Amino acid sequence: RIAAKRKAEAEMHTIPHCFDQCVTDVYQGLNSVEKNCMRDCYFKKLSSQDDLIVYLMQRQAIETVKEAKERLV
């Protein structure tokens, strides 16, 4: 869970690192392999963003439960 959070934070506001590995020459246009590779990278970035959002929602829920317990005591 912590590793997913760190990965998500690292890729949240950056171009996915694998874009550099996908494209060799932008001046010739992209071939189908490069396009598929970039598409995969993009979806990995979206997945990382989703992982971070889920993590933050879980963290907020835990804090809310802790606060509710403290109010009852």
C-alpha cells in the first residue's frame, strides 16, 4: 500500500517515465508499437492517480473514525 502511494505521488504531475522508452524518433511520426506503448503508459498514470485517490479516501475515513471515537470517550 505504501509503495503504491509513493509510486502514485511520483507520477501524479509528471509525464510517465516510460514515454521516453516508447518513442525513439518523433520526427518520423509514431508507429503502432510506439502508440500502443504510450497508451499503456498513459493508462498506468491514470491508475496511479486512482490509487492515490483511494489511499487518501481511506486515510480520511480512518481519521474520521478516530475523531468519532474520541468524541464518545
